[in-house]
Amino acid sequence: MLVSGAALLMACAALVAYDLVSFRESMAHNLAIQAQIAGSNSVSALLFNDPHSAETTLSALKAAPNIIAAAIYTQDGSRFATFSRDAGPQTTNILPSISPGQNDAYQFRDGQLALIHTIVFRGKMTGGVYIVSDLSEMTRRLKRYAGIAAMVLLASLLAALLVGSIFQRAVAEPIVNLAETARIVSRDRNYALRGTPTGKLDEPDILIAAFNEMLEQIQERDQALRAAHEELEQRVHERTAQLATANKELEAFSYSVSHDLRAPLRSIDGFSLALLEDYGERLDAEGKDHLQRIRAATQRMGMLIDDLLNLSRMTRAEIRKEVVDLSALAHSVITALREAQPERHIECRIEDRLEANADPRLVQVIFENLFGNAWKFTSKRDVALVEFGETRHNGNSAYFVRDNGAGFDSAYSNRLFGAFQRLHGAAEFPGTGIGLATVQRIIHRHGGEVWAEGAVEKGATIYFTL
Amino acid sequence: MEDTKVILLVEDNPDDEALTLRALKKNNIKNDVVVARDGVEALDYLFGTGKYAGRDTALIPQVVLLDLKLPKMEGLEVLRRVRTDKRTKLLPVVILTSSNEDEDRIAGYGLGANSYVRKPVDFNQFLDAARHLGLYWLVLNEAPPARRS
């Protein structure tokens, strides 16, 4: 509104200025014509030195209301005849000179226009006319113009206001409403809101329709997402239920393995021993040996069942992590091994102050297996060495248990961690082949890794992260 | 007369029964052993019901060796009933079972078992266990005073 007002004002000012300039020019032109007429009519009066006739001629100027005064000068510049609307001299005594070669000269001064005209008769300067006009007509005209301009301006502004309000109703209002709707949508995340269409098929309406469509799409996507989420949740629920059932079945299976599978073994072992004890003297050495083999096999199967159950228990056990003093735990496991076989001399190097965030019961199982293995596979060494420490692996902290025992062929290192995988004969080193599988499961359940390095008769190192 | 007190063995497997009796005998435990072959029979003996109707229930066993997996009524249920009855509330009960499951052990102790012994496959170990059992529950342990009726 302000801008259009200023533009209008400037346009009016320019118009007025232009008109003023052209009016002044035309005024000067008209005055020059009048001066020329007066001059021409005064030639004979000048030639015959008849000032009265000249004054009569001048008095005709009375008809032009804007002419205040006029005078005719002789060739030498002295005043010859005068005309004055109001009494009193209005003209100078001597004709002001004008630059040679020019017939007319005019000047705006003190709200008046003064014009000098030389009278030329037969190519000879005969005299001059001095004529003064007031500018009241111009002022009047200017006032009229200003009035018109003001009215035009006012009318234009009113029209602009009207158009603006119509425009606001048509464009600005729907956009303001739309902005408010957008604000509420983003604040409340309520994508069910909609902008109100103007119903006029104009740009705001297109904008609102596009906005609504966008909201529609967001809502649809939300719904699809929610549906997918619910379906996923449902599926997770089902899977969890299935898993729980499977777990329960597994537990029942483990329980029955633990209980029912061992019972016959107990009978076989128990009655074999009863036979040996009660009827031993009736058996020869071979018969006794057979019974001993039965007992050994039975006990071995008992051990296998126990280890297998342990392995499955490790898989199911809930992990409760806390800070575990690995060094202290390593010492206690080694101490237990020493107590079980006090006759063995083993050098143990355990790094101090190693800690990890892990389940202490499960770390105990890891250590029992790893140190148990180190213990077992160094049994044929004169100087057995078992080490526990920390190292870096790919920028992470890794622990290791190292021995200088029988080692293994690195070609089979990936088989080390499989259940019932053994790289040594039972006669050479006893075992069920479940220890490292159990270790691996525990470490995997902690989100860690386990790997082995070694060579035949060069010892083995088991690395793990927790 | 502490010596005449019986041991109640609750065991459904006849092999285990024979081996347990043998282990007790081998360890010179001379107490009479009453064998109940399921949970209901064990309770019948303790409370003088069923086939033991009319038994003097004031004579409570020195110790009950209780298997967990039993026909008719599970060992843990037997234990629960023994502990909720004031006549047998203080009766020493040793769970003697193949199960090494944590849940069983926790439940057993939770219901007030005095001891939990796992039956080993190796009969020699079983003998050891029986010896410790006998030494503790039949010799060292002071049984609760006999219930006055």
C-alpha cells in the first residue's frame, strides 16, 4: 500500500512538473506573440512619433487579464508609451538591452514574467516592447493540478485499499490459515488436520490442496509404518513364543537326558563294580579287564552327558555382567588345578590387574576349560609353562591363555571349537571335546570372539575378547 | 533309641534302590531302610495312610533320601507336603537325584531340603557320597526331638 502510494505520488509530481515547464513555455510564447502584435501595430506610431497612438495600441492589452504592464521604447531605448493595469509605473524607463541577434528575451522574476521584444521594420530595429505578465494564471493552474493530483492519489489509494482487502481475502487469508494449520500440524504431530480449500481454483487453493495431499501421504505412510511395526511386533511375539516353547522343550529334554540317561549308566557301573567286588575271585584277569572297560566306558559316557548338559546350559544361561577380576579368577583356577595334581610342576605367569565386564560364573567356566586344557596338554613337558595376559587385536583388548604344550596343527584350528572335535587321541590326552565349544558359546554370548594359534609340539594360544 | 530309626528311601528305579542299599551296607550303615517307590507311597508312610494306615507316625525316620523324578507325585511336591505338615516339618530330607539342574537345586533348597546330593555315574563316587551322608545324617546330626503325640 505504501509502495503504491509513493509511486502514485511520484507519478503525479512528475506530471505536474512537466506541465509546469510546458505551461511556462507556452506562456512565454503567448506573451511573445502579444508583444509582437503590439510592436507591429506600434511601428507607424514610432515612425511618426505619435505616442498617443502607441498608447492606444497598448491599451488593447487590457483584454488580456494576465498583463500587468507594458511599454514601448524608441530606437534609442527611451520610453515612448506605457500601459499599466493598476496606476503607477510598472515598467522601466529605459529598455533593458538584450543580446544582439535575438528578437525576444524573457525572464521569470518575483512571480512575474517579463518579456522584451525588439520591433524590426524593414530589417531595421525601430524600437522595443517591454511587457510584464503576472503568473496568477499559472498558480491557479498549478493549484488545480495539485487538487486533481491529490484527488487522483486519494482515489487511487482507496482503490488500492479496496483491491488489497479483496486480494487479502482471496490470497493472504488462506495462506495465513494454511501457515497456522502447518504450525499446529508440526507442533502436535497431528497429521489428521487439513487446510480448508478456498474453492476458487486459484493459487492458494492449489497450495492448500498440495499441502493436504502431502498430509494425506504422511498419514498413509504413518499408517503403513504402524501396520508394519505391529506386524513385526506380532511376529516377534510369535517367534518369542515359539522360542520359549523350543527352549522349554530343550529344557525338558536336557532334564530327561540328565536324569534318565544317567540312571542306566549308574546301574551298569554300579553292578559292574558289584560283580568285581563280590565275584572277582571267580573271574580271570581278562574277565576283570572286560568289566573294568565297561566301567571306564560308562564313566566316560557319564562325563560326556555332563559336558553336553553343561554346554546346553551355557547357551541358555542368562548373562549377568559385572566387573570381574580376571587375574584373581585365573589364580584361583590355577590353584585348584595345582591342588588336584600337586605332583606337577608348572610355571604360571598371570598378568596383574586384568578386569573385564562379564558374567563371573561363565568366565569361571571359560578359565576352567582354557587352563584345564593348558594343564592337560603340557603334561608331557619337563618345564611346563602356562600364561595369561592381555594383548591388542585390531585395536581392541584381547586376552590370551598360552601354553608350551602339545599344540595343534593350525590347519585344523577352525575345528577346535566344534563340539566333540578332538585333535588328539583319547589315549594321548583324555577329554570329551566339548571344552572349547563351551568356551566359544560363552564368549559368543558375551558378544566376544575367540580364536586359536598354535603349531604341533609348539604350544597353543587361545585368544578371546569379552 | 536312635539306632532303631529307619531311613526312608524314596526311589522308583529298582537298580538305584539296589545300589543305594548296597552303598549304605558297604558303609556299615545298619539302619533299617524303608523303600517307597513313588511320592504317594512316601507320604503314606510318613502320615500313616494308604498301605501304611495304622502305622505309629510318632516314629519318624532318621532321614529321608528323596529322588526328584517319581511316579504319581514328584519329589519336590513330596518335600513341600512334608514341610507343610507339622509332624514332619523338621524331618531331615536329603535330595538324592540324577538331576544337576540349577532349577531343581534351587527349588529343592527353597522348599527346605537339608541337603542335595547328585547321584554320580561312578559307583565309587556314589559310595563316597553315601558315606558322607551316613556320617553326617546318621551320626553327627542331632535329629529334632521326637514329636509328642
